[in-house]
Amino acid sequence: MDFLEQEMKNDIPDPLNQNFIPYYQLHEFEGLLFNNIETFDDLFTILKDTKRHFMVQ
């Protein structure tokens, strides 16, 4: 959840992100995923690619 919240904050441009507090309730996140099962594959592909990108740097 920390990773997703940080990436949400990173998507908000300065100076707006200084007042933005990203927060996901764990079960709300699960509900979003189960709402559209294809989202699992899309989301985790993006997360794996992002994690791989940061590990290489």
C-alpha cells in the first residue's frame, strides 16, 4: 500500500501534491481489483515493471 500511495502522490504535480495526502484503505483497494478481474493483470504488470525500473537504477 505504501508503494501505491507514494506513486499516487508522485502523479500529482507540484505544488498541488504538497497538500495531497494519498491514502488507500486496504479493503477498498481489493474491492477495486475485484470489480474488474483484468485489473489484476494490468496493475501487477505495471508494478513489476516499475519495481524493475527502480531496482536497475
